[in-house]
Amino acid sequence: MKIAMIGSGYVGLVSGACFSDFGHDVVCVDKDASKIAALEAGRMPIFEPGLDQLVSSNVKAGRLSFTTDLQAGVAGADAVFIAVGTPSRRGDGHADLSYVFAAAKEIAQAADKPCVVVTKSTVPVGTGDKVEAILKETRPNFAWAVVSNPEFLREGAAIGDFKRPDRIVVGTEDAKAQDVMREIYRPLYLNAAPILFTGRRTAELIKYAANAFLATKISFINELADLAEQVGADVKDVSRGIGLDNRIGSKFLHAGPGYGGSCFPKDTLALLRTAEEYGTPLRIVHATVEANDLRKEAMGHKVVAALGGTARGKRVGLLGLTFKPNTDDMRDAPALDIVRVLREAGAEIAAYDPEGMEQARAALGELDYRHNPYDVAAGADALVLVTEWDAFRALDLKRLAESMRTPVLVDLRNVYNPAEAEKAGLTYHGVGRGVAGAESPLEQKVA
Ligand code: UDX
């Protein structure tokens, strides 16, 4: 199969590289000449484990190439994927589809034969219809087929997710387009990944429903964590206790500082806007978003409380800044809200992130950036584990405690065992790990 991938950002690049690794002939197109030049020189524009090797081996094999020339990329293609950005539109939270529609128009102008056009970008329900209308209007004499094929890639694990998916969703009722998509994903049959053929609008909704549901699991367990703290329960055991029920499932039940990243915050908002437009309120998703927004800010206040209620003149060390490990992505990271609250409270902030320092500087401005976790802890009044990078999972707690001015550990990812941290000399604050035997406000009143 000959595939053109329009947009060489995160999704386009990972998908294009994986398709070429399946043996397809792939051209990745992007308007950004410096990005294409970097890719041609073997430099990745994003940090994603394994991507550089995957790209270089397929470029070497002659199956993967890069260009700014959309017309050349699209020439002879059996399928053209649209994987351009769909950022939240400023002000109203709607997904901005201008890049998607511009790509559709350019594809129609450039195509030398009818082909299958596939939207990989996350797009609101009904976008496929609009893409089809643009294609037909621009080149009425071609028989166009438009497919929705959403991605479910996690940053940091994207190649594994692409090659070993739980399912592939293909939204089209066009039989020929279904055959093309079957052929494109054929190498995955070996992994027994089911392909789910649905209507196009259904496929578009599946993507939003999946992300909103996962976000809801996180907000749910985060609110339970707050309650666990109050009642003297441990949310980690609550997660395990409910997650072993197959109907619930154990994944996405880790309590933490709130979800961030390029997908959940943006996609939940876009889904809410769509629901509003159609007059069908999604109250649960609404509550999920609200709980998450409040949570990220509350984590800053949690640190201030751990400092004894005041941050002025205190030094706080942050371990990890990206929204999760194995990425350099700072988009909607809880660290942004935590730093804002701590700054407002007058704290001095030191920080370190294994891969995200450059992006963090761009997003957070001046902080006392350090080169390793021990430097961050030195002289601090609280050390906050914000992102659970592996490099932070086996720190020498005693060494940390001894180097701090006040040995307080705020573990926002529940990485450490509270008893071990206390034994090492740290005052430990986790998330949702209440003190056993806590009294309820009601009991106190009765007493
Ligand atoms: C997500 C989806 O998983 C993926 O399928 C979709 O295509 C894009 O969005 P990603 O944003 O890369 O992927 O990260 P993910 O691993 O899902 O984590 C999202 C956020 O949730 C992170 O901030 C993470 O820290 C948080 N999270 C995740 C929790 O707080 N608790 C959990 O149990 C799981």
C-alpha cells in the first residue's frame, strides 16, 4: 500500500513510522520545513521512546520519506491520512478544525486519482461529512471515500500501542474503503487485534467516549482519594479492591494530581461543546472536567499545607514537571498549576525533569532548574514528587531527608511507602492515604 500522512506531529509521525515498519510505502508530509529537514537528518521533533530507531531503519529500507510537498506526497497514494493538529479554539473549547479542512482541500487539489481519505486527528462528530463535502466540492469528478480511524496512542508508549492495539476502529460504510483499511492493518491480524467497522460518526464518537471515560475514571478515583484521606482509608487499596472486579478493571485508577496532556483536557472539552450543541448534556463528563481543574490547583495548596500553611520564604523542590513520564510534553501538566499556586504563595522553587527541561522552561519561565533530584532536595522545605519518572522511584530517601532544611515529602503519585519514608526521616504526605483510626466529624461532634 502507498500511504501519505498529512501532518508529521506526534500522531502522524508515530503512525507513519509504524505503517512503514509494516512494509507499506509511506510519505510523511508537513508544512514546517524545519521539521522536515530535521527528520531527514534523523532528528526527532518529539521525545518518544524507540521512535528514532524506527524512523531511521525504515528510512534506510526506503519505505519512509519526508516532504513539504503535499502534491508529491499524495501522488499515487492508496490512502491519505489526515493527522494535523486540532487544538482547542481559544475561548469556546471547540476543536479548531481549520487545519483539517485546509488539508482536505489540498488533498483534493493534489490527488492524481481517487483515494481513501482517513481522518486520524481527533475530530468532532460530523467532521468526516464536512471533509467529504470539501473533497467532492473541490474535485467533483472523483469518487471519494472518507474514513474515520481514530488513534488511541499514549505518549511514551505510542509505538507499542500502535503495534499491539486493543482494537482498531474504522468508521466507513464504503466496502472498497473497508478493503483498503483491512489491507493497511493486515500485519496486526497476527496479534489478533480486532477491527471494528462502524459508521463514520460512530467512530468519531468512540474516540471521544474512550477518552472521556478514562478521564472520568481518574477524576472518580481522585475524589475518592480526598475522601480516603478524611476517613482514614488508603486509596491505593481502594483502587486495587475495586479494580480486581473485572467489570471495573484496574487501569486508570491511580490517584494523583489530576490528568493533563494533549488529549484528555482538550477532548473532554470538545465533547462537552458537541453535547451542548446537540442539546444533550453530558453531566458526568462536565463533573469530570470540573473535578480535574479544581484538583490541579488544590495540589498547590496541598503543598502549602504540608509546608505548615505558609510558603513565604520557604524553598520547594519539584521532581518531574511533564504531565506524565516518558514524554517531554508540558501541555496542561499539573505542574503548571502547582507552580502558579506556589509562586503566588511566595515560595522559592527548584525543579528537575529528566526529559522536559526545555519545554518546562518555555512553559514555566524562570525557576531554579537543577540537574538531578538530590540537588532539588538540598536545602528544601518540601520535596514534591509531581511526575512518576522511573528515575524517581528508587531515590535514597535518607540522603534526601538529610540534605533538606525541613524533611517533608509530598508524593503526589503515591510512589513511596509511607512507613519507609517516615523511617528515613521524612514527613510523608501521599494522595488519599489517610491515617488509620481517623475520627469522623460526626464522632467528634458526639464526643
Ligand atoms: C491518552 C489516552 O490514553 C490515549 O488512548 C489517547 O489516544 C490520548 O490520550 P496520553 O494523554 O498520552 O494518552 O496519556 P495517558 O497515559 O492516558 O495519561 C493521561 C493523564 O492521566 C496523565 O496526566 C496521567 O498522569 C493521568 N493518569 C493516568 C492518572 O492520573 N491516573 C491514571 O490512573 C492514569
